[in-house]
Amino acid sequence: MYTEPFQRATLWLERGLNNVFSQKYNPFYYHGALPNFFIWALFITGLILFAYYQPTLATAYSSLHYITYELPFGNLFRSLHRYASDGMMIFVILHMCRVWFTDRYREYRILPWVTGVVLLAIVFAIGLTGYLLIWDQEAVTLANITFNLLKRIPFVGESISNFVMAGQVISDYTLTRFMFLHLGFPLLMMFMLWMHYLRITRPVSEPPLPLVLMMAGGLFVTSAALPVTLEELPKGLNAAVPVLSGPGSVTSEVYFDLLYAWPQYLAAQGISPILVLLLVLAVPLGLLVVPYLQKKAMRGQYAQVTRENCTGCSLCYNDCPYEAITMVDRGNDGTRFKRLAVVDAGRCANCGLCVGACAFKAIEIPRRDTNTVLAEIEATLAAATL
């Protein structure tokens, strides 16, 4: 399988991290929960920044300047917000790669994968609008390149650019629109997170407290050692600013965060806007296609219930982590039992937990029946005792 080298590499990295953090607090085992920690860090620090930020051309930069250099601990909170956003994206990408390498993204897991791709796009949009709200020299350059890229989208590009810009020129309404998107996308993210967890009955959504403290300590140390700065304000930004005709005139001194502004960076390097847009479109579409690139041998197979043996005890229902089993009224079938386990083929993961939970041999995995598995276990135990 093409992911096997990646699986071996991640297992090697896991063993190394176990030596540092111990197996109980290995960050690799909480790659899906750690982004939630960064969400809370962004929410708390963002509220503090929002209390002092003024989204107009005349006041956006000056309000950030006040937060950065005059407000007590203002630059600390701004640095925490910045580094938490980078941490959020890094762990989201790590989570997605880990799910891919361990082959947990297809069939019954397609819904978490698809919603995960949408969440990745939402995090990207939140981070990009956050950079635009700073409205320093880098943000102005980033905004102009972004609007020119949007205008190159066939048929609807002009309309999309005007919507994001809130008009045909950059004005106070543009920053208000950036603020609206920066605060609105997190609301959509909350809904998509609910969809993301929908098919998992016991999701690990919170890392353990010691790991949270370690991550928080890392954020504070990084923010104190490498505080963020504010670039110079370009001249003439107190009035409406026309959009540049192209992504040119970008000097090498302009900084692009490659986690959130890699399309603008490519455009600034002279790559065709059409090619940049194709790359931007190819990333989410490619991720959405990934679950269908390779078929599993067990496709179309799922746990089967033997009606005559089922007692309706609900043990398989309680143990199934994918909500693939429901208990229904079995009707008048001549038995004294009232309920029957029913398997939803679309949710069944063929994991075998239900088989292990059942004490009455009432549920089986077609590709691996209980008698065969028990025989293999006995043979392995016998060989181990020799």
C-alpha cells in the first residue's frame, strides 16, 4: 500500500515521542484533540484583541499599534493569538495526515474526512482574514494580491472580489467585511465540528491536562521570546484605495505566512494567477477524492446478526464506537426476547468489537468468523508456549 512508508515513519516518530512525553501524554495520540485546545486559546485571546480593535482604514493600524506597544500585556495576547493560529493549522494538517497514513478516511469514515477537509478550508480562511485585519504594509500587499486572484476566477470572479472587498475599491467597508468573515467563519466551524464528530460515539475531543499545560507553556514561552511586531503603515490609507492591476511590485521584504498565504506568495513570485487558482482548487478537491483512490478488500462487507441467537442484550450496541448497531423491536417471532440487534452497513467498520462483546455468537464478520479467529488465537498461544 502506498501509505505504508508513511505509517512506518509515523510509528518511528511515535516511539521517539513516547520516550519524551511518555505513552500517556504523547501528542501524536491527541492530534485530533489538540486543535480544540488552540481553538480555545484563539477564542480567549481574540476576544481581548477585539475589545480594542477598530476596523477602519484610519484606525485599524493605529489600534493594532496601541495593542502591540502601549496596552499592558497587549503584545503578549497578540503574540499568543498569532502562534495559536499557526499551531492550530499545524495540528489540523498533522491530524489529517495521521488519519490518511493509518487508513481511517474511507467508507464509514467518509463523513469525518469530508467535514475535515471543509474544516481545513475554514481554518485557512480564518487565518487569512486575520492577517488582513492588521492592515500594515504586508496586509495591504496581501489584500491586493488576494483581490486580483479572486478576480481571475472565471465568470464569478468579479462578483466574489466585490463581495469580499465590499465594493469596487478598498474602503472602511472592506475591513468591516474582513472582520465579519473573521468572526463568522468560526461559527460555521462549530457546526462542522459537530458534523465531524457525528459518527463517533466516544471522540477524544480534549487532551489531558498535563499536555494542555505543556502546550500552553510552549505558547507563552514562544510569545515572550519571539513577540510579533507591526510593519510600517503605507501612506495614503486614510481614504479609499484602488486595487492594483496585478500582483507585481512586491518586494522581497514583504513577509508571507506560508501556512495561510501560500497562494499569494506564489503569485508574488510571478506564477500565473490561473495556475495559482488551479492549485488552490486542487488541494480540497484532491483531498475529497482521496477516499476513492483505493478500494478495500472488505468493501461491501459488514457484521451480520444471527437472529436465532440474538437475545437483545445490547452488549454489541453499547460497545460499537461507530453507532452502526441499533436495537429494534423484534416483534412476535416465537421467542421470549423482545429486542433484536440490527447493523447499519454504511456505518459498520468491520472492526469486530461487536463480535467480542457478544456472548451468544449472535453476530459475525463474514470475512473473519469467530471459529476461525479463535483457532488462530489458540494456535498463536500454543506456539508461544513452546
